[in-house]
Amino acid sequence: MVMQAIRSAIFYLLFIGQTAIVAITIGTIALFTGRRTALSWWMAKYWCRSNLTLLRLFGGIKTKVSGAENIPEGGCIIAAKHQSDWDVFAIFPYTGRPAYIVKKELMRIPFFGWAARTLDCIEVDRSKGAQAIPLMMQQAHAAVERGCRIVIFPEGTRRAPLAKPEYRQGIVRLYSELGVPVVPVALNSGLFWGRNSLIIWPGTAEAKFLPPIESGLAPDIFLQRLKKAIEPESTNLILEAVDRGLARPIDQKLRKAIEDARQARDTA
């Protein structure tokens, strides 16, 4: 554990350092141009690729992404489970021109927020409750018109592996108003780089793009189908990783969640 903690500390130093450099560079470009440039877009792609490389070299996390053939041509919404910052880096290369839904708090950070705005990010102010949705929708419509694919984490924040899902209404409004298909994404990244975890654990983090949900369904039917797509497949990815063996320690809470998930799967 000591060696993994040291390797994790090296990763965080490099990750934070290069994130600051990239944000300052793109933010400065945005401050003077007010738009996305070829250089800023190249740096955004570099940031995602290099972070995955750093995770592999220092954290021991390999990346596996499958199901990209399920992403339709043209506009769509990519709705992913969210367990780790790894999710952002791993999904990015498959999204074409993405417009990520992000918390307004992040958009207020100097340079980072300026950069995010010119890279099509859509802000949502969760402190405004239901009033935040119309503002988000205005930005989403504009992003789709620019040729973006909307990327959203339907639960709004990172969740622990096998935690009870808490889907928010933002994804339902996006689906209902934009009239485009939704591609669910299942993943297991929280096993290796979890929320508020200082130590990064070796293993293979996986994300899987699942068959798209067609547009035009009733909101409640859509949400039910989204959960039924993401949750069981995320559980399968987690249990498969556990069966292969984990380098990380498993605390009592996670062990109980794994046992319950296995029992539920076996009796389904």
C-alpha cells in the first residue's frame, strides 16, 4: 500500500501540474479569441490522452472501452454512469465534438472555466433547483446546432461502486426536448480511482457504450430503460473485475454490496 500511495502521489502531482498548464493556456486563448481554436482543441485532446497514460504508468490503471459502434451518426446524448474522473478522459475520444454538462462551480474557476466555455461545456447551477433546467436546455440546443454530442452523467456526481442509483431529471428533460437518441454507458472505474480516494489502485477500468435508446418515448419509460441499461451492466463489469481479483482492499461496506449484487444477479 505504501508503494501505491507514493505512485498515486506522483500521478496527482503530474496530473494537477499539467491540468493547470493546459487550463491556463486554453483559458488565455479563450480570453482573447472567445472561441475554440485548433490549438485549444488539440490541447483538450492531449489532456485526456495524457491523463490516461499517466494513470497507466503511475496508477497501474489500464483502460478498456467497448461498444463504440453503438454511437449513432449525428446528434445524440451520451449518458454515462459516473464513478471517477477517469470517466471523462476515457469517454472523450469517442464523442466526436462533445458538450459536457458540468457544474457551474467548475465554470467559475479562472482559466479553467474560460477554457470550458469555448470547448462547448454546458453549465448547470444545481443551487437553483428546477430553475437550472431551462438555462441548461438553452445551452444544450445551441450545442446540438453546432454539431455537438451532449455528454451527461445522469446522477450529477460521482457515485461509489454499487451504490444505490440516484438519477436526476436533467437527463429526462434533455431527452424529451432534444429529440435525439441516448447512448447509455456502463462502467466500473470507481473500483480503481474512486471518489475522494487518495490512492489509485491497479486494474483495468472498463467503459461500455450500450445500444442507443430511440427518441420519442414517454419520459418515465425512457428513464426506466436508461436505468435498466446502465445499472445491470455496470454491476456486471464490477463483479467481473472482482472475480479477476482486485489489488485494492475491500472494506466491509463494499464487500456487503458485492455479496448483495451477486445474490441479486444469481436470482434474477
